[in-house]
Amino acid sequence: MKRTMWAATAVTLAGTLAACGGSDGDDAPSAPSVTPRLTMTVTATEDFPGTYGSVGAYERVTGTIAGEVDPKDSRNAVIQDLALAPVNARGMVDYSADFVMLKPKDMSKSNGVLRYDAPNRGNILTYLNPTATPSDAVFLERGYVVLYSAWQGDVPKSTAARLTATVPVAKNPDGSSITGTYRAELVPSRDVLSTALPGGVFNGSMIPYAPASLDNTLPGYSLTRRLNETDQRVTIAPSDWKFATCDATTPFPGKPDPASICVRGGLQGNYLYELVYVAKDPKVMGVGLAALRDTVSFFRSKTADAAGTPNPLAGRIKHTIGQGTSQSGNAMKTFLHLGFNQSLDGGKVFDGMYAHVAARQTNINTRFAVPGGGGGLRTDHTAFGQTAPRALGKDYVDPITGQKGGVMTRCSASSTCPKFFLGLSGTEFWVLQGSPVLTDAYGFTDLAQPDNARIYYYASTQHGGSGGTGSISYNAASNVYPTGTVAHHTDTFRALFLDLEDWVVADKAPPPSQVPKVADGTLTRPDQLKFPVMKGVTWPVGGVQTPVPTFNYLARVNGYSVLNYGPQYRPEDESGIATVLPPAYSGKDYAILVPQVDPSTGMAKTGIRSVEALAPLGTSLEFNYVAIPGIVDLSGLSGAYLPFHVTEAARIAAGDTRPSLQSLYGNQAGYIAAVTAAANSLVTQRFLLQRDADRLIQEATARQIFP
């Protein structure tokens, strides 16, 4: 590596090294004298179903990467507690990571693009399944190699399909356990006597941190409950809860268990519980990011591993594109922010990166890190990843906190930034505090984005799901309105990924960013939204027409406060050691804005509008409300859907100001024409593939919207 590149990296990391056990960064380090080892073990090679155009047959390769991280290398210095990780005889820190790869049997037919899909809590959410989703075959027909490898160190091997990573446990210099404050938020889905740790809507199946003691009367242990997030916490006496499991046959205080709590009288399903305790043996979770860096670098550029085992992709990969969805998209942003897109040879790990429905970052580089957390129903809105908005630009300065730099600061210093896509659904604005990536901290001015980045807002969509009317359900006991959105971003993501490929491989510029803006009023305060009146609609449940409550807009978004986790926490990196839990409120808040809606339909006015949004059958809302008595809150990651009335007469009789299907389309032929025009327009704009446009037109032709 050139000394100038080392120097740039050292300057960027200055001030963080002492907290992590590294050098002070005053002098540019020399290249490590010992090269970290990486070995690959292949456990299975199987035929992958199907044949894909001229590329032909694929195979699935399953195995494990065993590698080393050099604790003395400045490129690893940002990793929290790396200096406290045990080392092997070579002075290196060991890790291992499962991987699965889909590759052409004949690699001469590959297009030279390695697509890395980051697992979500160990699960392969975007596992290409052309049988279930025929359009996904486009990636294999183009000759992609698709790689999934583990990065998260607290995933249990609960199923054979789950990809796990093994990272070290930090210890004190004398070998004793490190202890510290840890917090878990628990929301049982029903009344229960006990609940397992670590808890949370999304993190409940991960491996928890054990308490230093089961004696919950010691300092640093507490359990509270409250109905709404903003309610005052009510303390549950230590005599009324224990680290234990209990049930009808083993009542309170139950059987001692460090991975569960038992409460006298049980936990109630409508309450938010917050557990704080002294935990022990923190995992050095940030090693997972180094493992990802080195795994992709190996498959990209190495001929063989340290043991001489040939790289199955040797000499065939020309470009790499990393992708993560939701939690794993947040992880990809964190990977980039902390400087891991610089490989150990000084080049890029990923040439392109797509963070899909990823508004935040991932809590992977703190002591007692919880990478699997995520904003859900009344939880994780004060969790790590929310210390401050993380703009993309390298020169961003937060006027509220004074923090400097954005997601691309480190990669800019080392000239290793990828071409970057960020995708946002409506949920990212309403629940996951996504708007600060677009505006200044006060919500007054739109931010200029880097030239190598695009941000795409998928209008009128929720966080995930297949979309379409068949995906909508209605349970009056759970949500106020029918759950889901007909508009979706599945087809849009597929087209945009190929746009990113064109940008990386052929330097063909992608479509401009498509986002709501303060300047034109399409990004606004929630109390400035202008919804139509929606009355008298029904939703068929089990063949019965079930009335939906009249739409009542409450305009509650989850806020974004500046939080204080204590002096050992590094908010600029969302790293370090949290000593104040729950975090203290600083008295300062960021502006949270949401996309403006069309007052005639209730659909978003701007962004990438899918065919289902351009030729709507009803209003796809980007939020929903929980139906639990006493709770006013958004319903996790779910949207809502209220269909249009079919006829003008029915619309007028109900007092609904939205258009009827009759007024929009006239008849079936008019609806098909509207779908066709929408699909063709999106293809022209490169937001929809022609094969998906053809499918959507066929589906519209078969769908009878008029009785």
C-alpha cells in the first residue's frame, strides 16, 4: 500500500484508536509484517435448479471461511474491543463465517459480476428463487455470481439454512470477564409468565448476553414497564421478577435461567418492558465487518487460499456489488461508514453498493453490540443507530451536535467509495426516521448528495412485502386499517439493481435521485399533510364484506432525539461503550419530515411510483395504527390500504372524496390501458424491466375490477 493512502486513513481514524487499543495515529503506520491467513472449506457442491439462458446451469457451493484479523493493522483499529480479543500463536484474532454461493457451472459464461447479498439476522432473505419469482432469473441469465456470507456474530445455528459467524469474546488483560451495562426492550405478543432474552420485535431469536449475576437486587439491575413509549417508566420490584423460566407447572420464581426473565403475575402483552442489567463477556462484533471485507476480497481477487485450496472464482471476477435489505442494508451502510470498503491491499471491496429500505445504521461496533435490533412496535426508537442522522456526504457537519462527516467520509479519504444506491420506502420516513438523510438537521433545506450516490424513494410503499391486493389482510384486533400496501418496490428494486450494474460495469449513469423535497413541498411536516376524506369502504374477509373504520389521520411519527449514552460512547461512529442506559435525552431533536400526499387520492405525490401507484385500485398508505386500547402508535413496519369505491354512486353515497374506479378508468379496457401506459413509462425511465412490464399488463388483463 502507498504511504499516502495509509496517511489519509490514519488521519481519518485519529481520535478513535485509543478507545479501541490501537496506536494514537500520529505517525503513518507501515504495512503489517505478518499477512493474515484465510482458508476456505467447501462442505457441499450441488446443482441449482433450472437453466438460465446462454449461461446454462448453476451450482450452489456451501462452506465456511476461517480467517484472521490483525489487531495491529490501522485498518482494523476502529473495531471496538479488538485490542481485548484473544489472539492465536501468530498474534492474530480468529473468526469464521458460513457462506453460500450460486455460480455458473461454466465460469467462462459468467459476466464477471459478483453480487454479495448480506444475510438478515443469518437468513437469506433475497435468496434468488426463479421458480417462485420468475423475474429473478434475470440475474442468473446475465451470468452473476451470487454470494451470501455471514457477518453477524450473535446468530444461533437454529436451522441448517441460517448463516452464522463466530467472533471472539473480549476479555480483561488478566483473562477475566468484562462486564458492563446492557439494555433489552421486551414486548411480548401476548400475556406470558416468562419471556426469553434478548427480546425485541426483531432480535428475539439471537444469542443473548449473560448477566454477570442472577442476583437482580445488585446495583445496575432494573425492570420497568410502560404502556406507551412516552409514558413514565414504572419500576417492577426486584422481588417480583427473576432471571428464570416459569410456566403453569413451575410458577414464579421459576427455574433459574440467565437467558429468560420470569415475572410474578406474568408479563402483559400490551406493555413495553425495559430490562437493564450488568452483562458479561461482550463479543467483538465488529470483527464481522472485517470478515465480510476479507471474504469478498478473497473471492474477488485471490487465486487460492492460505492452504492452497483454489478459489472457485479465480480470475473471473471483474466487478463486485454489495447489497443489503433492511437490517442488512443498515449493516452495509455501517460497513462503508467505518472504512471497511478499503481492502487489505488498498483497493475497493465493492465497486457498487445498494442499501435497500435502510434508513439507519447497525449497532455492531459497540461493547455489548446488538446487530439484530430494529425499529418496531414501540421498540428500539432510542437504540444505537440513532445517535445522529448520518448524511452521505463526506463533508457534512451536523449543526445540532457539531459532529463532522458522513457515511462516505472514510472511503473518500482512501479513494475507495463505491457507486452507491440508497432505497427508502414510506416506512423509512414514518417509523425509521429517514428524512434527515435528505435535509439539514432542522428540516429547512434539502441536502446536495454526492455525485457517486443516488437515493430512490419508493412512493406509497411499506417496508417490505409482495404488494398487490392479494397481500392485504384485515384484523381489527391488531391494526386499525387493512394491513399492507398494494403499491410495492419489488419490481423497482430489480430494475434499479441492473441500473447499478450498468453504472459499475459500463459507467452508464443511472436515473437521477427520486426523492421528496422541502423546496417543492413534497417533503413536509406530518401536520401539513393533506389527505382526502375516506369513508364507507369495506374489505372482504373470508368472503364477508367487513367495514373499515373511517380514516382518522393522527399524524404521529416516531421522533428523533439527540441521545446521550455516556462519555465512552463515540456518536460520530456509533461505536464505543454505552454507560448511560437507557440513554439520557439531551433536550434537542432532529426534524422528521414525511412525503406529501395527493389530496385527491391520498397517494404520495413524488418518488418512484410503481404501476400499482400510477394505476391505483385504492389508497396505499405508508403507515398503519395499532388497535390496542390505550396505545396511540404506528404499527411497526406495516402500511395500510383502503380500496376505492367501484362506482360513482357508491362513492357519493359514502361521502368519500377520492375518485371511484368508474371515474378513473371508465371500464375494464380503460384500466388495462392505464396499466399499460404506466408500465411503458416506467420501462422508459429504467425503473421497470420489460419482462415485468409484460407480466403486469397480463395480470391487469386477467383482473376484473368491475363486477
